[in-house]
Amino acid sequence: MSRGEWSVGCRDLAGRRRDVTVFVSNDKVVLVAPPGEAAVLGPLDVGRLRAALRDAVVATAEETAET
């Protein structure tokens, strides 16, 4: 994963492993779910998603402050 991009493991409704990706684009946080799928997150995965979203918001604030 590059700086400014986070990946959180999940499963689709069929139980296959997938990823939800969080990244920063300009001053926005972008959340990309598995294409055409629902992301099923367990309790630990929800915590990881929360942390990734928090880190993305912090990175966005830092980029905004630098400009």
C-alpha cells in the first residue's frame, strides 16, 4: 500500500475474500468497495476500516495545511 492508501480485508456475500480500499484524492476521502459486491465486515474489520478512514482524514487535513 502506498502512502495515502489503506486496504481493509472483507468478504463478499458468497464468502470470498475481498478488500475495501480507502484513499485520499485531493481533499476528499474515497472509499472503494468490491466491484458489484457488498462488503461483509467482521468486528475487527470494522475497527480497521474506522482506523483507515481516520488516517485518511488526517492525511487530507495535512495536505490541505501544506497548500
